[in-house]
Amino acid sequence: MTAISGIPLRLRWRALRYAVSFVGPALGFLSLSGDGWACWAFPIHAFGFVPLRELLVDPDRRNLTTAEERR
């Protein structure tokens, strides 16, 4: 039995959601300090992966509708 198996799945996903926010800064550091393919890590992530994810993943249904935003 590992330590992670004792953590509920909901909490593991929540921790992953916050950990993903460090990917951009880490890739930015890698892009500025590396050479070769590493220089392109952040631009590929920022201008490729993130917009592609926005297109492929369904929007959150809990967001406000246009009528609710106007209020």
C-alpha cells in the first residue's frame, strides 16, 4: 500500500489541478535557461497546448450564462 492510495480520489484531482498551475512557470524557466528544443517548450505550451485544450474540452456548465452576466 502506498501513501497516495489512502488519499481520496477527489482530493488527488484537486491537488493535481493546483499543481498544473506550475507547469507554465516551469516551462518558462526551461525555455530561458535551456537550448535546442527546450527553448520552444513554453511557446508550444502557451500557444499550442492550452488553446487546443480549450477547443477539445467541454466548457464548465457552472459558468454564468450571458443573461446572468448582464445582471
